[in-house]
Amino acid sequence: MKKKSNPKEKIRLNKYISQSGFCSRREADAFILKRKVKVNDILCNKLGSKINLNDLVTINNILIKPEKNIYILLNKPKNYITTNEDTRNRKIVFDLIKGVKERIFSVGRLDKNTTGVLLLTNDGDVAKKLTHPSHKIKKIYKVTLNKKISNYEISQIKNGLLIEDELIKVDNIERLEKKNEIGIEIHMGKNRIIRKIFESLNHRVLKLDRVLFGPFTKKYLPRGKWRVLNQNEIRNLKSFTN
């Protein structure tokens, strides 16, 4: 039998905030130190503070409500962006997610023209770990170029390229069956970094598809479809990010 939560049970304030999906625990600590957090309308700026589950918590006068953590795997289609809202009326990935009441966000971003594996959640701590460079979360992409790439250019990419005054290295790169297709493994999460790698060598990326993100692939998940992770996958995800 599932244990019922006790409203008088004490919980750390930063954990309470992170469980709302508002931000990670570390970011919650930053809000606390900046005197942005109130508990029952009283300013709380002490790290490590504990509260009751039925206390009212606000950040910048926004009410924080803890939610049950949810983890969704989506095979992102082209022409969708990964922001929660868009003032230009473009299609967003959250339009595809029906029947989910929790406030979720994407773990990292895929640009409008990039397809493939995308994780959505309201778990700020897991999202932070999956996107922080120190955890070196593996990402594998299938890249379709406008022309064949030479062995010398592949060697250049393996050895590292100077892009925007920073040395960019990939973890692995291999040719695929078709002459203009490349498989590339990278843990870096910089904006449009794969496109920039090939553009620096005068190649244009026609298609970019993420086929693996951490422990997840898009296997058995058609383009534009999504599913909720099962308990075994959630346990694996949490052990993966420990």
C-alpha cells in the first residue's frame, strides 16, 4: 500500500521548490539567498531551512506547488521549437503532449529543424544533471550533409575545431552507409554546435536527428509520438544521473 504524505512532514525548502518543476535545488538556493523566497508570506533567506508540506511558498510572489514528478520521452518532429511559449505563434513541442496536467519543460533544447529524442519533465534536479557538461551525458546524432565529407575533414573534426574562439571536440565521429551521412557523438550542449562544426568546413546540414540522449533512444517511438517513462526507466534515469 502506498504511504500517504503527511502535511506536517518536514522537507527542505530547496527540495520543495525543485519538486514543483520551477527550478533545480541549486537554483532554488540562489533564489533563497537573493531574498526572493517567502514561506507563509515571511521572507526566508536561510539555506537548509525546512518547511511543512502544507506551507505556502512563493518566489517573486509566484505560488509554488509541488507536483508529482513526470518524465516523458518524445520523438521530436521538424518545425517544432522547445520553448514553453512562443510569441511568434510557432509550433511548440508541448502542443504534442495531450492530457498531462503537470507543468513540464524540455531537458536541453533541439532547434526547430532538428528531430529526435527529447526528454520532458518537471524534475529540475534531473534536468540540471542531464544538461550540465560535468556529467558528460552522451548524445548521438545522425547528420545528413549536402555533400560528401573528406577523410581529412573528419580528422579535423576528431582533432578539434576552433569555433567562435573555442576549441570544440566531439567524442566520436563515423561515416554511415550513405556517403553524405555521418554519425556524431558529443556531450557538449552548446546552441547549434553540430551545425556550426560542419558549417566551419563549408558543409551544410540538410538533416539533423538525435538518435540517443543519455540512456534513451527513439526505438519504437514514431516521429511526433511520446510516452511516459515506466518505473524501471525512471530508476535507471536517476541512477544514471547520480
